[in-house]
Amino acid sequence: MPPEGGDSFQENARRKALYIAMTVGQWALADDSGLEVNALGGRPGVRSARYGGPGLTDADRNRLLLEELEGVPAERRAARFRCAVALSSPAGRVTVVEGTCEGRIVVAPRGAGGFGYDPVFEVPSLGATLAELPAAVKDQLSHRAQALARIRPFVDALPATGDAKISGRGAAR
């Protein structure tokens, strides 16, 4: 797998899909995703899974995020999960789409479900963090679900031949 060295989710997804497609000689689907917090200038962004350095747990990263936002009022805690999904042909043709889930960062973790930043990311219209929502609800509004719905027409348009097999591989946020 190529390193996620891009400056954007789109670039990282594109690199991964292209690498897989060219390596296996088949169409490939790859993603990259993470959390963007407005008050932090978009951080953690593409470094969401590595935020704070190596060896940190999800709880450690959430604690660091909340420490950095200490004293920031609720109206300035806007955030979004962003997912880029790329579909690449073995010949190097790449299509990239995005999905987002808008919300805000709460002052303390809530809920036991989900993973990553879910306990600190609230969907204001539901009054709940992603970790408090049933998986079926989270799956419907997630950034990944939106991105996958947007890439589906491109996948559906692939030729129905043995050459159009899709190799899927993604990354955790």
C-alpha cells in the first residue's frame, strides 16, 4: 500500500486506488477520511488517525482534541467528517468523489458506540454524538455512506466483463 503522504483526502484516496488497480490489474476502490475542525484550521484532517503522534489510542486523541478546544465556545466548534472515495482503472483513469457529515465537537465524550472521534462528534439536529446513535442511523448519515452513494453510478457503469472486477481496500480514519 502506498504511504498516505498526500495533502488531502482526495489525493490519498486517489493514490491508494491507483496503486491497487495498477498492482492487481483490475479496477480498484479506495478511500481516505478523517475529521476537520474549523477552530483548529481543519486539523486533524488527513492526519486524523495519527493525530498527536504514534502510539495514542482513540481516547488519547479525543482527549488531545478536547484539550486543544478548551475554552472555545460551542458556536465555534463546527466540524465535519470528510471521506474521499476513488475508483481507478488499471490504465490509470481515476474518479474521486466526496461525502461529508457536518457537526460539532462536544466538551466531553458521550456514548459507547462507534470508534475514533465518534464520542466527541455531535450531529446537532439529532442532539447526539455518533457514539450515541444506533449503527443503522450512523451508517445512513455517515460521510462514507454519502461518498459511496456518489461513487456507485461510476461503479455501476463499469463494463460487465471479467475485466471489470473491483478490488476494494480502505483505510480507517
